Amino acid sequence: MADASPRPLDAAAVLFDLDGTLADTAGDLANAVNRVLADRGLPIVPVSEVRPHASSGARGMIGAAMGVTPEDPGYGALRDAFLAHYANGLADTTRLFDGVDALLDALDARGVAWGIVTNKATRFTAPVTAALGLAARTRVIVSGDTTPHAKPHPAPLLHAATQLRIDPARCVYVGDDLRDVQAGNAAGMATIVASYGYIGAAGDAAAWPATGWIATPGELLAWLRPLARS
């Protein structure tokens, strides 16, 4: 891990991943994969077993619960069944992580723009962000199908910066997956790891090439230099 001591960044905007960073969506994702298992007469899995893979969506949850990868025959049918179940219960247990609402209030008070960049498809992103009250507050939402490429490609992050009319170099990207760090770095943004998130199976997050790490949402504020007021 590089020096993780907060050093104020000249940030005019903060972009956030959704699953595992702003919102704890693992319960609803686990419910969806358990419905797939139950439909096939298979034993369900505890949320704790699949929770670390929630940021990887259908691929992560199906892989963790069933050991099936996108390269395996039958994965497509399992993915479609999973997504159908998820669409019917995507905001049953999903909540903002503790401290996120206060963090967003603080960003608003500081005059720091913030947005959401997720690999979740728009048809899921829209109802989840609406249910959480985020859609009405944020300046920009970029989903996995908004641009031709999803993370770890930088295109979604660069698109968000363009929508905000802010130089990517003055944006910070916060996420809980290695691909978030890779996308942010490729976009020329500072990257902060949400260590309280799901992290996934990509190894020790302390080894990721990030700018910094936070253990709670509120710790992000120590990384941001207050914007000068006119």
C-alpha cells in the first residue's frame, strides 16, 4: 500500500460507484441468486457467502453461488433468470451505507459536484437510485450501458466528467473494486478505495494502485480541499 495518509486533493467533483460504495445492495442480489437456486431445486446460500462478490453483479453472484462462469454452457440462461428475479426485488433490502447521506450533504455544502458511475445497466440503476433518493440529488448518473464501454474502461468516467463540464483531473473516483481503480487511473482521476465495500475476489485492496483508502464514507472529506468561495 502506498502512503494512505489523506492529502487534500484539488477536486471539483466526486464520482462514486454504486454497489458496495454508496449502496449496500448485497441482500437483494443474494435474494435473486437464491431464487435461481430454488427454481432449480438447489440449496440456497447465505448472504455472507456471496456478499463479497456483489459488486460484480450477475457474473459475481452466479459464480460465487453456483461456480458457473460466463464461459460455461448455460451461463446465459442463469444470468437471464438472475436478472429477471433481481428486477422484481431490487430495492427490497437495499440501503445507503451508514454515513453516505451525511457525506453527500457535506459535499453539497462544500459546493463539490458529485455523480454516480456504475456498471449496472440503466434498467436497474434508474429504479435503485430513485428508491434511494439519489436520482433527484445527483448531477449525473452513468450506467454500464450509457457508453460503448463499461469499467475498467475509462469511457464512463470521462463521459461523467464531460456531463459535469469538469476536467477529469479535478475529479475523484470512489469505488470498492479493482476495476474502479483501474478505470479512474485510466481516466486521469484520483482514485479512492471504499474499503468498507465488497472488495470482491481481486486480492488485497491494500495492493491496488489507488490514491487512497477510506474505512468509512465520511473519511473521504479529509481527502478533499474545500473549494474557494468567490
